[in-house]
Amino acid sequence: MKKWVIDYTIEKLEMIAEDLRSLADAYKMESEAREILRDSRTTLLNVIEKLRKMEADEE
């Protein structure tokens, strides 16, 4: 995969992860809804880490 594609994807996923964290923190949601948002954020952060590893392995 091209480096710029990985960088762009990481940047967008980081923005989404931050939005999920903000939503989970900002709104008075039921704990189950907050947990779902946090789990989704964790999943995105794991994908970001894998993309970074792929990028490092290609260099």
C-alpha cells in the first residue's frame, strides 16, 4: 500500500477515534452506550496501530 494512503487513512481514523471519545465523554448516555463508543474507539486505535506497523515494515 502506498505511504500516502496509509498516512491519510491513519489521519482520518484518528479523527473518528477522537470524535468517539468526545461523544462518550460529553453526553449523558447510558453506560452501555458509552461502553460501545469506547469499544469502537479502541478498535479504531488498534487498526491505526496495525497500519503504522504496515507502514514501518514497508520502509
